[in-house]
Amino acid sequence: MQFKPKNYFSHVVRKLENSETPFFYYPIVFLIIIFFRIFAESFSQQTVNYLNLDRYSFRIDLIHFAFSYIVLAMLLTLFVYYATHENIIKILKVILPSFIILLITPIADILLTHGKGHDILYLLPELKPNILKNFFTFFGDYGGVSSGLRIEIAIGLIAIYFYFREKKQPKFLSFFYTLIAYAIIFMWGSSPFFIKYFLEFIGQKYEFSGELMIHYYLILLFPLSVWCIALINPKHFFNVIQKIQWMFYCGIVAEIIGIMLGLHQGNKIGMNAVSTIFLNSVFVAISIGLLSSFFDLTKEAKHEAYVSLSLLMIYGLFAGIKLCFLLVSAAGAIHLYYMPPFQLKQINLMQYIFIPLILLFLTLCGYLIVVDSTLFFCWELFFIYTIVYFLLSRIVETRGKRVSVF
């Protein structure tokens, strides 16, 4: 029987899409592939072996690389979804294990350089590459893109073309979509340029670092994750959004109150840098969104609540240990209020303690985004929140409605 690559490719795609393997295993395999890539790349880099770095630098590189590949996978998933309108779970079942081609680069680089290796870099502004020239010449003579990486990207693009053909797309349209996929990969590799332009736009200094890239990918990860989740089950997603929106609004207002207090009193005790305030404000806002979903899911005793809590802790840790502590404390108050063994919601009076307490935690987050001390914090806010919540709950009850927010 004659071997036909196209038929074999179609067979693999259908097998992955229709596999009865629990979906949970696919992200696990994806992460394993990333770790294998980082391990192999440690020996294919010419100037540095990641395993020889100090612990902090290695941890930063590990998180940075993992986040970067997760963002790339999400970008490609969303693009393929809108190009084919295929079920997004089926798309993920193909894309996530397909990242096995990441192992091509380090293996090829070691073989092609006879063991010397080749450094792999983003398209960095400080190296002044010609972006348009590099795009139209498949990275041209840019030194940060190795032969192994070019081979990997070429194989990936060929696979994308055949995937679109498998989905009954015309040849020309499949080729056009493949070019768009290449553009997505190219822009992903050019991320430092976007960061530089944004930082300069807001008057901040650009300096490439692993920490900077982590913050960049963290900001992208949240909306991309929400987007993908919404496409998996739109009806359920928007039901949850409808339930948590007022909790989210209240949390953001509490954060803003804290930031305003910090800015007002910052002259007395000194403020953090503007870039730090901006970045941590975004991370805390994202964490409040996760806290709101945790709030709703906890009421229904769903295990997914603890996925939200885990993500909240990740964003909180990158915002700072104090902010993470306060966010987890707010989540803890929610747990005590709704979940056994205490389930304090059964005691009506407790709502006038726990809801203001949660808002106080979030106000403190906003305050500590700006300053590093609570020396001048307005603790009377707890009583103000209690009075406001009490009055609002009474007004809603007199109109014959329940307080749906909490």
C-alpha cells in the first residue's frame, strides 16, 4: 500500500479530535512538552545552560517560557476556531499535543551545529532588526532565530495548511490562513517591540527582562483564557458572568477607593513607581474577577471554585506577597461564609460582617498598590461599608427583591 502523508495526517487529526481520553490530560501533556523543550534547549543554547543559572533566574525563565507557549497556543486556538468554526475542544485536542514539534528546535540545533548550539532570542528592539524584512524573508539573517527554529516553524505551518485542507477549506484560503498563522507566530516572537512602544507611550523606560515578559504574558493570559472558556460553553459562561458582575463591580470600586486613598496620602509616606502601580492595579483587577467567580462557584459548592482560587493566587503573587495575602484572605472569608463546617451565612447577622470585611480586604489591596504601609489607612471604612451594605439590603428588601449580588 502506498504511503500518503495527507491521508496519514487526516487520520491523526480525526483520532485526536474523537479521542475519548479525558480532556484534562491534554493540558498536562502540553505542559510536559514545554518542560521537555526547556530541558533540551538548556543544552542547545550556545552561551547559557538554563540549569547552570541561579535558582531565581531559572525560576523566572521557567515561568516566562511556560507562559509564552501557553499564550501562543491560545492565540492559535482562537484563530483556528474563527477560521473553521470547529468545536473548540476538538481544536485544543489537536493543537495542544501538536506542540510536540517544539522538540525539533533543540535537537536540530545540536545536530546542525555539531554540538555547539545556537542562542534563540526574541526579535529584540535593542538589536535593531528590520521587522518587515525579517517577516517577508522568514526571519532573514536575524541571529536570534536558529536553523532548528526555522525548521520547526516551517513544519508547523505545513501542518496548519494541511489541517485547514482537512477541514475542507479551499487551497487558496488554506494558504491564506497559513500566512495569518505565520503572522501570529512572528508577532508573538516580536513581543518586546509591542512592550517597548507601549511603555514609551505611557512615559516609562523599556528594559528587556524575564520579569517584564512574565507580566506581559500574565496580562494577555486572562482575557485569552476567558475568551476560550466562553467559546467552550457560551450559555453557562454568560450565566456566570451575569451572576458575578455586581460582585466584580463592587470589588473594583473598593480597589479604586483604596488607590485614591493611597494617592492622596502617598506624599506623606512615599509612593511606588507609576509603572508598578499600573501593573499591580491590573493584576488585582484580574484577581477580583477570579475572586468574583470563586464567590459564585463556592455558593454552589463546585470544585471549579478552587481553580479560580489557584489562578487568583498566581496573579496575586506577581502583584506582591502582601496583595496576595489580602486576596487569599478575601477568598477565605467567602469560604467561611458559604462552606462547611461553619457556613456562617446561616446566621443572618454575619452578612453585615463578612461582606464589608471582603470589601475592606480589596480596599487594602488598592491602598497597598500605591504605598507600602497601612500607617495612615482609614480603618473606619469597615463601618462605612457595613452601614452602606445594611441600608442597601434594606432598600432592596422593601422592594420585594432579594440581594442577588451576595
